[in-house]
Amino acid sequence: MQSHPQHTLILVRADWDDEAGVWIASSADIEGLATEAATLEKLREKVLVMVAELAELNGLDSRLPEIPIHIMAGQTARIPNPNFR
């Protein structure tokens, strides 16, 4: 059973996979979280359901009535370098 202080926050990282064309979510804060979706909105929906299920399965110990989940999205974009020769 995991023990967490009163200020529990679950940090979820969402990264864009260019090859697969999907957002991929993972987290070091909740064991077993790994999912993907075509949009950030769909990924958020999936993450919220999965975190609730995994919190129960993993025995997450929190005294908060609601556990905050912070989803950080990252996407790398590129532009042509006008000075590249």
C-alpha cells in the first residue's frame, strides 16, 4: 500500500508520438498507468478513468476527498532553419 501526504498530486506526462499519431500518457506517480489516444481530450478522459481504477487497485492512501491529477502535455514542433546551408 502506498502512503501519500495530505497534498497528494498525481503527475501525468502526455507526449505526442509523431510516428503513431497519438498522445501517450505515463506517470511515475501511479503504477500501471500507460495509455494513448488520438486527441488530448480523449487522453484526459482515459487517464481520469484509469487513475481512479489504479488508485483503488494499488491501494493509494490519501486523506483527500479528491485527488488532483496534473496532465502535462508536450509536443515538439520544428520549423525550417532559414540560415541552414
